[in-house]
Amino acid sequence: MASRLLEAGHRVSVYNRTRSNAASIVGRGARLADTPRAACEGAEAVFSMVADDTASRAVWLGEQGILAARIAPGSLAMECSTLSHDWVIDLAARAIALDLRYIDAPVTGLPADAARGALTLLVGAGEQDLQRAESLLRTFANRVLRFGPVGAGTAYKLIINMIGAAQIASAAEGMALAQRAGLDLAQVADAIATSQAASPQVVRNTRRMADGDHDQNVVFTSQLRRKDVEYALRMAQQLHMRAPFGELARSGLQELCERGRSQANESSIIEVAAAREAGGNA
């Protein structure tokens, strides 16, 4: 995303907790800052992309956080991470109190999509604020979907990621059952890809399940998927609704993380499904 902004001619300052992770973008012309505050001094637009609420709070709050920087009133503050709905509402209020224009814009898409400017942004924002931000957003996204005011983009992102978790968990059970039945998993994955059960999540992950390829080229970790489901379930609870399929997916992801597979690709959930025996867990 930062590379796309550079390529579009913008001056970009960056901060990363692990400085070495910023080396490639600095090599392309970005300025590396020591703190989020230093990165955002005088900025006309701020983007954040981190893993979870804890990281987001660390980036935005405190003496060295983004909101402590000297940012001109009316500047854009855009959070592209997948975070909890309640934290996004809190953060938006803090930014708006400083006269910043907050854009709730979690992304969907793979790193390769970001590199070619083909991410999808799931936006919650005022219409005028989004109009101001759109030219920047279009540098790395070819679809910008506004779902309503601030918080609506995050609400949709949590919903769709919970649906994805349930799909992947169900696909893992099916693949584990196919393995027990003696079927060729590669053939099963190919057949699923053209079946009524196919979705991009299911197709990508069943193929990785067939290959046993969970530790190389990790696209999305088990830990991150579990986090997203937990945030979705928290939102459901706040809206006085149960989500039992989401709860089942979270249970499987929690078990997977407890097995030491938190940093493996989420397709590794087949290991949990394969280990379960009738009448209880293995």
C-alpha cells in the first residue's frame, strides 16, 4: 500500500515496530520514522495497518502516538486494520475531537492485490470525507464500498471474516472426512472448486489442505483468523445476538492455536478436524 502511494508521487513517511520490515519501502524513497508521532508530523493523511486492537492503540495513543502529532485540522485519519467495532468507534471519536476526518476502511485482498492496486476497501465514513479520501484510496484499491457511517466498514469486515472462518472450518471437516474415507484429497479439492460449495476461501484453503502446505507462504494465520472471529462475536454480543456457527469456528481455531499452530496458515485447521474422534476429541 505504501509502495503504491510512493508510485503515485506522494511523499510517504513510515513507522514499523520492526524497523527491518520497513527496509524495502525506505529503499523506494519513503522516510523511516522512529515513532508513529514522528511519522505523522505535518501529514495531510495518515494510514494505519496493524494486526489487532492492542497494536492499533499503541500506534494511535500515548505521547508517541499518531494523535499526539501536529496534524492540521481537517486532515484524513484512516484505519485500514481489522479491529473490534467498539475500538473503532472509540478511536473515531478521539480523532474527530481533534478535528481530523476519520475513515474506517478495513481492506480485503492478498499482498499481491495490494501491489497491483487491486484491494477492496470496506468503508464506514461520511460521504464528504470519503470523497476527499477517495483519490488516495484508489492508489491501492480498485473497489471502495461504503457501507454507511464510521463503524459500518468494520462491522461488515468482521461479518465476512466470521463467515469465512465458518466456511474454512467446515471445509476442513469435509477434507478430513474425505481423507478417512480414502479419497484422493487433490481430486476432492479440484472437484470442490467447481461445486456449489466453492468460494474463494474454500477453494484456496482446501487446495492447501490437500497439499499439506500450511507453513510456507502463509497468507493468513490461524491467530489472526481467531482474533477476527472473537471481535465478530463480541460485536454480536453487543447487538444481543448469538452466533453459534461463529462460536464453533472460534473453538476450532482456539484449539489449533493451543496446539502451537497460531502462526501457521489457517488451512492448518484440518489438523484439528482430522484428530477428532466420534464421542469427543482425540
